[in-house]
Amino acid sequence: MFSMEPIGAVRSPYKVPTEIPKGLGAKHEAEGALELRAEFEPGLQDIEGFSHLFVFWVFDRSEGFSLVVTPPSDKRPHGVFATRSPRRPNPIGLTMVELLGREGSVLRVRGIDMLDGTPILDIKPYLSSVPPERLRRGWLADAEAEKANQP
């Protein structure tokens, strides 16, 4: 077994899960903050040079898990590992946010999709060498096409 200690917490406008935009076309444009514990501030050195960050966090209010789930963006069930469902065997979340600024151990960000007070496990700069034309969106592309074709 292994254990992890949060390095900080999310400050978000979302207090309950139903407030977070979900489903096809959901836009994650909410602004918030990543408040790191003071002892981790040195780890933020040079982070301002990156436009976007990956935030690894914990679904701390999710209970239990399901290996097959039906996401709000599709009527069909899918394996939990092919979705962003909070009901996971290890309740780890991943969000990419835009870095707006830094004030000491606080990062101001846009793209929050976590609840206020969510524990942060890690932050990494977003780097991708995969060209957009090589990315595949799996079942989500089918669900988006189906929605686009509805009257």
C-alpha cells in the first residue's frame, strides 16, 4: 500500500457536485485557485512560464465505485476507465487548467471542475507532443456526432 498527503486544496465556486457543468458541450471556464501549503511554495518556482497545468486531485466526496457507468453525455454504459466518472476504484481526478497568475503559494486558474476544498495531490505543467490530428476521442466522438445530428 501507499499513502499520499495533499499538497493543498482547490478554491472553487462549486460547493456541490450538481453545480459543476457536465455532459456534451459542457464548458469549464470557472475561475478559482490552487492553494498550496506554504512548505510547498518553493516547488512552484518557474511555473509562471507555463500556460496550462495538469492538476491531480482526489474525489474526496465520492463513495464506492462502479466498473461500468453511464455518463451524462451518453445513454450507453461504458467502462469507468473510458470515462471521467468520480466513481473509480482509486478516486483520483485529473484536470487541465489555464494558469492566470501566481501569488506566493496560490495559483489563480481557469477551468476549474472540482468542488471547493478538494484536496490537491500534484501539479504538473501541461506538455503534449501529440498533434491534434492524431488524437482520438473514442465513444465521446460518436455521442457528439449523434447530438449534432438531432433536430
